[in-house]
Amino acid sequence: MRIGKLFAVLMLIMFIFAGSVFAEDRVSLGYLYGSTDNIDLVDRTNGAINQIAPTCMDLDDKGNLDLTDNLTQLFVNQMHERGILVTPFLSNHWVRSKGRKAINNAEKLSNQIVDAIIAFDLDGVNIDIENLTEDDRDDLTNFVRVLKEKMPEGKLLTVCVAANPFGREDGWQGSYDYAQLGGYADYLFIMAYDEHSVGSVEGPVASNAFVENSIIYALQYVSKDKIVMGIPFFGRYWDNSEETGGQAVVIGAVPSLISKHKGIVEYNNEIGETKVTITVDNNKKPCKINGEEIPDGTYTIWYHTDENIKSKLSLVNKYDLLGAGVWALGQEKKDVWSYYYDELNKIPRVVEQEENISKTEEYIAIIENTCEEPEMQKKNKMLFCKEEKIELHEDNIMVEPHYHTKYYKETDYDKTIENSSTEQKAEKDYSIDFVKDMKKIRRQKFEKHY
């Protein structure tokens, strides 16, 4: 009897809501630089990561694909068992000559990439070719176009692009044609960091203004549903010398540096990044960063605290971007994963459903879960509706119009239907509470091609 009722409810929901909006988790990408044996770096994310880009696709001096030992079927299978998509990143590791050889070897290299995707059952590839110039713009675009034409159906093609808050058309930033690349790629990963780095004066790695302006620039050329914003899990330190300053330090190591070396912390919520000054005296306490002892002296460190990371995730929600990605797993403090998922999906992303809904299994799971949540039933937290008021009582399940948050400010996030105004109504509604309660199911069902 119960199965029959569930099937009836399922059929009605599918009939009513074909073509309507549906809330989904955002893309949550994690780069894994180094050995793929470090499965614990993935597992400690507590399910907050749903895509992973390991280091395993390099380039040789002729621009051909060089698969490293990091790419193993075991690793791919382990990720798939966890519901995580595997999209290795193809990198020239900042070597301009290799990057140029690669993009001018489009036909051969694209075939090699596709062969690897098929051989290892990968979910796609992430193109991360950096340190080119405006002279390489068209060749890079052509390479991505050629690769797109050869990609197997259902596989992701994503492209890393430099942050470009000032709209530069020359240099490294000028090598990326956002509009063209966005047309071929499933999404662009904006490397929204290194506002200050090696050789520059000291300053934030990724201030809020720098990141937000980078998003605004990208939105001129690319849909919000094709933008994944990068967040640095590293900081940088300076020794008052532009020539040697700006070296990287993982943010997980900064608290120890502060406690051991008389760190003076300066928080600035407006900037969105934290500045620390430490005094190093190796005779009293040796100081090592990235395994190397640094000389005595005074150093300035810019890095992200938990609040700074949350401020970046709030920008993803503010602009309703496809998602966020982090460089790189293992560089963070472990407690970042206690809040990362919820902050990233604080205001759930709303997407258009296809006309022909085929994910029957997902709908059944949602309904069954609802039947097992009497408190959620009582509060009417389930919503699938159009503009007309529709009520369905079946086994104490109610489906009715509900409030939404598509245009809510962050402070209005938890308001109820009683407190919402007419102006806050959108044409397409969804329930926040329903989305929160269903996040586990959505995470398990993360199979949609974006």
C-alpha cells in the first residue's frame, strides 16, 4: 500500500514540475596537488567536496600528454565510491614554452586526453595552462574548441582562467578569452588569488574587493552557471624585500607560527583577509616554513582565517555562482570542513529542470525521506509547485506553495513565510528548509552534467 501511494505522489510531482526550477548543491572542487595516496585529505572534508582535480596530467617538451603515476584506477574508483567526480588538471606548471607547444598541438594532445578519460573512466578534464600572453589567446581558445569537439558525451571540460578584476587585455590575463572559452567549457575556474605574490609589495592574497571585481568582470562574458570561484588555502609572507618576498605558506601552518613567534594579528573584515606580523629568533625557537628554516627577522603574513573564507563563500552565494574550488587540499586547517559545505550552499543554487525528468530514483528518494521525517511534514517543508496553489494530502504528505530566498538578503535567510513580503516573491519558488534537509540525498545523487 505504501509503495502505491509513493508512486502516485511521484507521478503527480513529475507531471507538475517538469520544466520547473530545482535546488542543487553548488560545485565544490578540490585540487589535490601531490600523491593521490593521500585519501585522508579527501575523507576529512566530510563530504564537502564533490569534484576533485588531482595532479596527474603533465606536458612534455613537445606539448604531448605526460600521464604521471598519480593517475591510477584505484584512486578513480575510490573517488567514485565516495560520489566524487574526478577531473584531473592538465598543467604546464607555469612553463610558457610547454604551454605554447601544447596549444599548438591541439589535434594530437586532445586525442591523448580523450584516450586517458576513456581508459581510466574519468569524469572529464580541467585545463590549467598558465603564464601565456595575449599573443596566445586565439591558440588557447582553439585548443579548447578542438578538445570540446572530441570530448565523450557526459564528460566535463573545464578551464582555469586568471582573475581579471581590472579587465586587462595584455599579459597573462589577456591570454584568456572569457567569452569564447565559456562557450566551449562546462565552466571556468577563476583563480581568484595572488593579488599580491612573489616579487610584489606585501598585501592580501585575495581581498574581497579583488575577488568580487573578478566575478563582476567574468559575468560580463560568462553566465553565472559557468563560473566556479577559486579560494586560496595558502597565504604569503614577506620580509620587507620585494625581491624575495611573497613566498607561499599553507594557512594550516599559520596558527603555529603565530603562537611560537610572538605573532601580532590584525583583522580587517572589510579587506576580507588577515595580516600577521611575526618576529623570528632561531636561537630561541627555530622557524621553518615549507620545511625550510627562514632567517631571523620580522615577517608579515597575509592569509585567510575561517571568517575570511566564509566571506569568500558569501560572494558565491551573492552572485549565485555555480560553485567554488580550493587550492589545494591539505593546506587548510581541518576545522574548515565543519562549516564549508553549509556556507557554500547557504542560499542553494536554483537551476532549470529539463523538460523530460528522467531522474526517477532521485524523486523516489526525496519522497521516501519526506515520509520518514514527520517533523518536516508537520512544518510543510516540502515544496514542488508552480504559481497555482496546489495541495496534496497523501499519507500526511503535503505539497503546497512555499516561500523562497532567491532574492533574499543574507540576513533574511531564515525568515518564514509569515515574515516574507510580496516584493520578495519570485516567479519560481523553493523551500530553504526542504533544501537543507535534502542535502544528504542531493550529495549522494551528484551525477548531473552541468
